[in-house]
Amino acid sequence: MERKSFGDMQCPIARSLERVGEWWSILILRDASYGLTRFDDFQKSLGIAPNMLTRRLKGLVESGLMERKAYSVRPPRFEYVLTEAGHDFRPVVLSFLAWGNKHFAPEGASVLLKHTKTGKTAVPVLVDQVSGEEITSSGHFKISAGPAADDILKKRLASKYDTLI
């Protein structure tokens, strides 16, 4: 059965899932944001089969989230580094970390985000860059159609998602 492609959908969430909506890809981006760059290091960290890792790295490069750079000519060796789009995915990884610690770690957190100056555990939140307000269920934000939305999306968002967040 062939997987449905989300790449042509107008929804930015669907388009993002087209690029990273597979767990190995997200874990590779996690490891890259932690500083890993080499194939062997990704493989060791993830315990992933080499052919699967090759496919996932290729997909991340093609999606513009990582860049393949040669670091040795003889033998030819490459490293995989985050692009700007890959770096911009880091808050998503940190949100997953906080969400997982809160809801799926009954034994306690195994990974924490720490502030380097205070040493205290940081708790990532989503903040509106314009108002500086935390985006929660405060009722001050809502999902709405953007300028590129077609009539179908505008109608769907107006009828179903015109609720405050």
C-alpha cells in the first residue's frame, strides 16, 4: 500500500509531516540538534539499520533540513549538518522533550533542558513573538486562514476552528 503524500496540501502541518512525519527522521534531527553529524554516530545512537538510515538521511537532505558535506576524500566520507530549516526544527524537538517528560515518563525525566547560568531545569513554552504572551488556552489566540488559503480551507477554518486557543 502506497503512503499518501501530504506535500501538496495547503496545511503547513501536513506539509511539515511530509518532511519529518516519520519517527526515524525526527530522531535523526534530534541527534543532529544535539551535535551528531556522522553516519556511524547516528547509527550507533539510534540502533537503526544502515539502509534505513541512508534513506532517511537522503530524505532529510532532499527536504532541505540537512546538508551532506564531504569531510574526507580518501576514502570518501560525509557528514550531515543541519540547514537553517533543520535548526528551526529544534524548538519542535524541545517541545517533544517537555511533552514527553510531562505525559510519558512515569519513572521521571531521563533528559532535561537546563539553563547554563542558573543550572535550573528549563520548561519550553510557545510564546507569541509580537505580544510576548505565552500561547496557552488563554482565549487570546485563534487559528485562522492565511493569505494563501483557498476558499475550501477558508471555509473549513472559519466553521470548525474559529475557536479561541
